[in-house]
Amino acid sequence: MNLNTQKLEERVRPPETSALPALAERQTGWAARTWQRIKLSPTTPIFVALILVCIVLSVLSERFFRAANILNILNQSAIVGIAAVGATLVIITAGIDLSVGSNIALSGMVAATFVAGGGDGVLGVILALLISTLIGAFNGASVAWLNLAPFIVTLATLGMGRGLTLQLSQGQSVYDLPESFNWIGSATVLGIPFASVLTVLMFIVGHLILNNTVFGHKVYATGGNREAARLSGIKDRQTLFFVYGFAGLCAGISAVVLVGRLGSATPTAGTGLELQVIAAVVIGGTSLFGGKGSMLGTFIGVLLIGVINNGLTLLNVSPFWVQFVQAAMIFLAVLLDSFNTRRLARRKVKAG
């Protein structure tokens, strides 16, 4: 075979089949990497748990999967969900906010009293958000600049807020609120409660803040190692201040939704709500040790809490068991997070 014939055969020869396995390997590799991400995602176990709980409840109660009940779950989860958006940022910074319930009660009561006295409904909403944000800012300033423990600060705020609410209302509920103030909690959009739509929008905003802004990266850095974040140029005190302020704002929005849905403001509103909020955030994969968490995980955690509460109600289970189940879920979530943190620490030590 001469040189010209060899070149011609090379020119017309079909491509080597080795390229096809390489292409298949790349495609398989992409699928494998995607599946690996899904398996390793901290939200996967809680999502699977949500699906399993829904399947069990649909078997035990034929009313569970009805459209009206699904909308009811979304509507009832709105208050916890909106407050959990702010609480997620707080817990990512290795903090805690126990004042959520009393913040909701106080800001809702102040706004309702203003509106019931002849004030404008829109101004009442603004007043509620202002009061709640100031409460959050007080927590943030105490943690950031006074270097007080978040647990102690927010526990004190919880007591002060509840006391002020009872003093302002004299233990009485406020009724006959105008529609301009109630509509956020009572309105519907295409048959869907507006509060549910607002909850989804708040989670989207929270996700964008955490993942698409410099501030979000500062939140993760501060929670992961506050001293290292400070040495790298991050203003950790300002970050903490704004995080607690944002959490207060979210509590104010929850207050407006709650008052609007009930059509009244009660001095005992939000009692025990901090347990549900913390449960949803921690169950959703946010670490109490800080530096780790996501809005998607919190959203799934909120849905799981709402589904369990609704399912126990449909099954006529004593409401006292609801609080027990929530506390037990927090314990298990913290236990798993602790085991995972220790495992990662041992792995780093071995790698080092």
C-alpha cells in the first residue's frame, strides 16, 4: 500500500468507535454527578420524609389530599413560614431568636389598637412592620455590640414583649378591624390564599439574599467562623445587626397575616410559635452550630410541620401530642446534625 492510498483510507475511514464510549461516559458522568448531588443534598432526607408522611396520611385519612385541605395546610403554614425565613438567617449565624412569638403578638396588637382607634389600615401595616423591625434591631444590637448571648437576649425580649402586649391590651382582644388592614391575611388570589403566595415570595427573596448577594456570603462566613470572617474584612457586627433586624421584619409580616386571618389581635397570639419556627428551620437542615443552611430546606421543613399538624388534627389526635412531636423532631434533627459535624471534623483531621 502506497502513501497516497493510506491517506485516502484515513480520510474516508469512519470515526473510531472509542469516541462513542467517551461521549457515553461523559453523559453517564453527568447523570452520576447529578444523582450524587441529590443524594448528598441536606434537603433530600427531609424531602423524602415529607413524601412518606403525605403517603401515610393519605392512606389513613381520605380527606388529606383534597384540594381544600391542601390549601388549608398552605394557609396555616404561612405564619410559621414567613417567620422562618428570618430565623434561617439568624440560625445560620449560629444565633437563635426566641422572641418571635412575642414580637408577633406585640407588633400585631400595637397596629390593631391603632387601626381600631380610627387609624388608616395601610399605616397600621407599616406600623406593625416598624415595631417588629425595631424589636429585631434591639436583639441585633445587643448581640453584635454588647456581645450578649443570643439565647439570653431573645429570651428577655420574649418576656418583655409579652408583658407589654398584655399591658397594652389589658388582656383583651381587639376586634372590628377594617378590611384595608385584614386583607393581607384574608385575601385570595385565583382561589389561593394570598398569605400562601406571600410566603413563597418571602422564601424566594430569602434564597436570593443568601445565594446571590454579598450580604448572604457574609452571613454564611459569620456563622461558619465569626473571628475568621472579621479578620478577612467582613463587618460581622453589622451583619448580625441586619440579620436580626430582618428576622424582626419577617415576624412583623407574620403578625399582619395572623391578625388579618383571625380578624382580631389577641394578647396570647404567637404563644409557642418560636418552637415551630425553630423546628422548621432545624429540621430543614440549618445547623445550630452555624454556617450551614438553605431556604429550600426551611421551606420543606415548614411544609413538614404543617402536614404533621394537619394530619394529627384529621386523625383526631390530641393537640398535646403535636408539641411533643415537634420537640422530638428538633431533638432528632440536632442529634443528626451533631453526628454529621463530628464525622466531618474527624474526616478533616484524617485528611490533615
